[in-house]
Amino acid sequence: MYRAEWTSVTQMEEHAGSWINLLVNLEPQWLRTYLPLEVVTGWIVLILVVLVAWYSVRRMQRVAVSGWQTVAEWAYGLCVNFCRQMIGPGGERYAPLLGTLFVYILIMNVAGLVPGLTSPTATLNMTVALAITAVVGAAIYGIMQKGWRYLEHFVDGPWPMWPLMALIHLIGELARIMSLSFRLFGNIFAKETVITQVLLLLGSVLAMQQISLVLRAPTVLAGTALLHLPLLLLGLLVSLIQALIFMMLTAAYIQGAVETHSE
Amino acid sequence: MSFAAVFAAVLGLAVPITAVFAATAQGKVGVAAMEGIARQPEAAGDIGRNLIITLALIEALVIYALLTFLVLFPNIPPLIEKLGQL
């Protein structure tokens, strides 16, 4: 039942079956290299978030009567307060980007804990896309706020050194993209790898035919309670923290881009 | 002492050594944040926010080391096979 050359839970599921295989098998074979399960999960998370947001503000009233609207107002209030504290008095303009980043990344991270699914943020494609969005968004906000004076960030010191300083600053921006993406990817991929390996370990214990089932089953149950459950809880904590970190760092980059040194 | 053995041994040391230095640095940052909060409790919100950001930036370096390990780890058995000895 368990083969030693398997390296992922997906292979185990393809052989032994899982609820997600019913849906995955709907996809034609030629499409599976271009649209793997991670990308489709990302789309599903996106549609879910948009639906919840749309439902919350449908028939919006000044004094909220529906529960959804109250929750949405509270969440938006948290976001706006955070943006005002991080970025200054004009922070409301950046609240949509930061709030969306937080909610989207959080739900994508947690999607890996659902049995059968895998986190889209455990792929470098998704995290690099999010990091480029954040850093380029900060630059665009800087240009929108300050015009071409934004480029004064890039230069520092006497004017013959300006090309060198601009190059160093540009490499610093690329390093920001790399660090944002690798931080998120590393945390979520490591969380998922650890949970996968523990599951494969428990599965291999369950598949040992030499030992009677009466001994195997309680061992696997105890192993699930002692190994799998704490790792799932740790994964939940890491997902939340990494989503928060991504949002806070993007807010810090936006603050650096749009700050006008007050007199 | 073949190349594969040294490779595997040093690869296993990557994350622990990084974690030692990162834990030291994060401890120092934590101490400074705690002293700042003790000195000015009304700045606890600002100090807490900056603390979280700094801790994340240091932790990212450990994650880079972990990623290096995870990328190189599946290459150990092929390396052993190619060199023909352990």
C-alpha cells in the first residue's frame, strides 16, 4: 500500500484515492502541466474572498443591520487603523491593497491544511508574484504621491556618485522582492513538507504487514495525536504570522515610498 | 571520508549554525524592545510593530538556509550512487 519511492502525499493519494481525486480527474491530462492543483486552488480562494466581500456589502446601509456588514466594517476598521498608524494620516488609500494581501495570503496558506489540497503559496510562482505586486505597488504609490520627486530616493550624496547609488538602490529593491517571496515560500513550503513527511511516516507504519493490525492501529492513532495534530496547529500559527509579516513589510515599504519629511 | 559523506554532514550543519546566530540576534532585539516598552508603556504598540518586523527579517535568513537544505537534500542518494561509495 505504501511505496518507498513516493515523496509526496499527492502520489499516495493518487494511488490510494482521496476526495480531491474525484475533482482532479475532471481535468484533462494535457491541461495538468499548465494548471496544476495549486493554481486552481488559488483561483478558488480568490473567488471565495470576492464572494464573501460582495455579500458583505450588498445592500449596504448606513446603520448596519446585517451581521455580515458589521463584521466587514470591523475588519475594515482594523485595516484602516493599522494603515494610519504605519503610514501616517493618508493611510486609508493603501488599506485595500494591504487588507487584500493579508486576507488572500492567509487563506491561501491555510488552504494547505485542508486534507487533499496544497497551498498555492508553497509554490515559488505565487510568492514571487505577490512580492512583485507589493514592491512595484509601493513604487507606483510613491510616484502617484510625490511625482518625479520620488526618484530622489535613488540618489544620495555628491552628484558624480548618482549612477552608482541608483544601481545600489535598484539592487536593494530586487533584494526586497527576493526576501519577501522567499520568506513566505520557505515558511509555507517547510510547513507543508514537515506535515507530508509525518503523514508518510504514519502511513508506512500502517502498511507494515508483518505486525498485526491490533498493534499498528493504536500506534498510528497515537502518532496522529502526538505528531500530526501539533504540527497542524503550528502550521496554522505560521500561516497567520507569515501573512501578517507580509502585510506589515509591504506597509513599511509603502511608508518609505510616500513619506514626505514634515517640516 | 568520501565527498558524499562530507557533503551530507556539512549539509546537516547548515540550518543549526544559522539558527544559533539568528536566535542570538533575535534575543538582543527582544531585550531592546522589552526595555523600550518598560521605559515608555504608551509606545508599546509602535515598539511591538517594529519588533515583529525586525524578528521576521532575521528569521528570513534561517529560512534561506532551510531552503538550501531542502533543495540539496534529494541530491544525496544520487551523489552516493554516482560516486559508488558511502
